Amino acid sequence: MVSAQSPLAMKLGIFVVLNNAELAVLDELHRRRRKFVAGRDIVHQGQTKQAAYILAEGWVCSYKLLRDGSRQIIDFQIPGDFLGLRSVLFRTADHNIEPMTPVEASEVLESDLLQAFSTTPRLGTAMLWAASRDEAMVVEHLVGIGRRNALERTAHFLLELNARLTLVGRGTRAGFDCPLSQYMLADALGLSAVHINRVLRELRETGLVTFQKGYVAIHDFDKLVELAEFDRSYLDQEGPLLR
Amino acid sequence: MVSAQSPLAMKLGIFVVLNNAELAVLDELHRRRRKFVAGRDIVHQGQTKQAAYILAEGWVCSYKLLRDGSRQIIDFQIPGDFLGLRSVLFRTADHNIEPMTPVEASEVLESDLLQAFSTTPRLGTAMLWAASRDEAMVVEHLVGIGRRNALERTAHFLLELNARLTLVGRGTRAGFDCPLSQYMLADALGLSAVHINRVLRELRETGLVTFQKGYVAIHDFDKLVELAEFDRSYLDQEGPLLR
DNA sequence: ACGGTCGACTGATCCGCGGCAGGATTGCCG
DNA sequence: CGGCAATCCTGCCGCGGATCAGTCGACCGT
């Protein structure tokens, strides 16, 4: 594993061994680099004519607002993830996208994508794989909110983040940097911030995880997996599916 | 709008005016017709080498089971929807798929799809649109479970079903046939069956909707939309986006 | 040195919904 | 015809998590 690779290349490399031509196309996709400041939304609900991006650095979240002022965070995006792909296809954004940290991202036009697909189809396949893995995570998120209690749900969420970050070289079994506030955690997990605080305390006091000062320290990985009923199948993947 | 069209053609016709060549390709996709009985799962979690299908007749649901025996229904599929597309891309299914009624579906191979894309690209675009609309519904489902109370959540869900069924000619503003039991409704909405029962009673007693004997009768569409905070944008769509 | 803001944290109280237990209704099968 | 299995429906009780109402410390900008 080459540490100098872009996060996206690392992630796709899990699925497919990329050759030089394909790496070059990936590089090409990163041409139009942009920066965003934390807190100012990149995309608003209802906005049309929006570009898609590949996240290079920083964290963003996509969320929906309700009339009563509460919000539900649908997903977080980390380096290597696509941003707003659905907004492009659907022509109008159905959710907001907010950078949680300073963000660097590469703008991707519809035509860039189409060209990448036609000149390097294996790369296209790998991107579809990555996209369906992301969709699978939204589904897992749904299951968590619908059927898991606060403790399991939080544990599961932290493990999921850990798995995703590990794929792009920003986490290990021991832990990862995490810029989330307890409020954001609450909005993601469908709980109140007050209750998240209590749950984090319990996880800390039982010696499973400590989430403090922007760092998630996993003390007992296996017990945490057990508690969260976490499906390790995509963690234990043994090397690329396609050679 | 031609009533003899397949549900899929109706749905795609919302996005794109389909010409005869494209309709022919759609027809061709329906070659390998299969039947399934209610209750016997088509796809199991963890299963590999699975085909994708286009639903022609009947209802199915996709769900995940938890260790404690509870389940979360992720989505329902109705005529015109794709089935297990993600399982094909991902190579191994991450959820179960169960027919809730007798079902007719057409098996679709990866190669069929690729061919359809290359010979009739506009059709491919329309299918991507349809797929991202479906994904948007999973997202809306997530928001509902995370941030809406039981009443709003149920109301929203019924409206969503209504919107989808109307697109394929199986529902109107007045109501639609619905083979769901209260147990399934509960598993979809992350509630208990007992509580669903109470919620349905309340919706009935306030004169908004009646769900009995397999039929959902919407008595006051506008009030229901108001209660559920339902986003009508994709209902009010004024004709195809692409000509 | 000063409010002002934002995030972490806590205790007390309240309520939406789950769990349990049981009755009524319907449809199916022998 | 009776028996059985779903499914619907209801009342009661308790719990998990929301809400309210704070305190405390860190980090602003002035």
C-alpha cells in the first residue's frame, strides 16, 4: 500500500488493482481543486445545477432539515468519498451539504465521469462498487436508527466510521481522529445531544471506547464489535476482487 | 399515457419521452420472466452470485435481520422497481428480499444492462434517474425514522407509497391497494405492531386515512401532506425533464 | 480583563412508545 | 361443523430517551 496515493485511489484499490493508465485518469479527475470553509453549506436543499465533488481533505456531512428545526444527518463524507452525485443525476438537491472542517475537494463534471467510464471501464466498475458500498452504509444506518438502542447504535456508528477511515489510511484498530461534536453525533443517530453524552460516558466507563478531544480511542475492539453486532465482512476482505 | 405500458416504462416515461427503439429495448429486458411465491425469500443475506430483477407484478420487501430476532424493513419494491441491483454490483447480498405477494419479475443480467446503456444511452440516463429517486426514498425513510414521531412517520410513509404507486398507475389521490400487514408496517417504520395499530386508529379517527382490508383510503390528502410534512416536489413534476 | 459563544457534562422530570397479556375477527383446512 | 393460525385490536404498566434547566471550562474578539 503506497501512502502517497490519493484517498480515492486507496479506496478503489481495495476493489481493483489499478494500473498506471487508470491512476492517471484518477489524477486527471482531481484537476479542478476547490477549497471550502467549515460551517458554510456547499449545497442547499432545493438548489439546482449543482456540481459533484471528490473529497480530498476534510469532513463534510449531508443532512435534511425539518420544519420544527430538528435535523437528521444522513451520512458523513470523508476523504475519498463522492459528494452530491445524486444531486447531479436528480438535477436538484434534496439535502444540504455542510463542511464540518476546512475542506478540499475536486469538482467533477458529468462529462469527466462519462469519459473516465469509457476510456477505463474497470475504473468505472470500481467507482460503482464504491458507490454501492456507500449506499449499503446508509442502509446500515437506517437499520441502526430503526432497531438498535442508543448504546448499540452509537457503538455501531463509531465502528462504521473506523472501518471507512481505515480504508483510506486515516484510522487503525486503535482509533481515529474525529471532528464530530456531540450535537452532530446526536443529529446523525436520531438521539438528543444530552443522551449522547450519557451514552459516551457509559462506553467510556465500561472500557470500550473513549471519545474525547477529537479522538476516538477504541480500547476493546472485539467487545465493541460484539456489542454493536457489527458485520465485519467488509473489514475482513482479503484483497482485491478483480485483478 | 398509454395504459398498456409496463410499469417500468411508465415510470421512466416521467423522466424521458421514450421512442419506439427504446421501448423495444425495454421489452427485450423483460424476456426472462420468472414467478415467485409469497413468503419464500428470493435472496438471503450473505448469498453471492445473485441476479437482478425488474418487478413486473406484486410487492416485495428488502430487510435485515438482527440477532435478537427483530427486523428492519429497508424498502418495499413495487411494479417497475429494480430488485437487488446493489447485490449484483457488490457481488454479495447484504440483505434479504422477500415477496409479500405472488410475484412476477424479469431476470436481468449485467450484460443486458450494459447493452441497454450502450445502444440507448438516454434509456440508461433514465434508469439512473429512477435509481437515484429510489435512493432518495431510502434517505427520506431514514429521516422519518430518525426525527419524526410515530404519527408523522406513518403518515409520511403512506404518502410515499401512494406517490410511488401513482407513478406506475396503481394509485390515485383517493387511495391504493396495499397488501401490508401491521407487522410489516411496524418493521418498516421501526415501531412495534401494537403501536402501529394505535397510530392507524388515530389516523382513522381524525378522518385522515383509513387502512383496512388491504386498502388505504386517503380521506383528506392535503391535511395528510401537512401533517407528514411531505415534500410534494416530485409529485408536482410537470412533465418530462428530457425530450 | 471582559462578556459572549460553543461544547461537554449533569440531575430532575416527563412522556412516547414498547412489552405483555388477552379478546375479537377472519379465513383456511379437515 | 370445529379447530387452528393469522391478523387486528385494546388496556395496563414500565422504561428508554426527550426535555428542561442548569454548571463549567475553553476559546474567542474587543
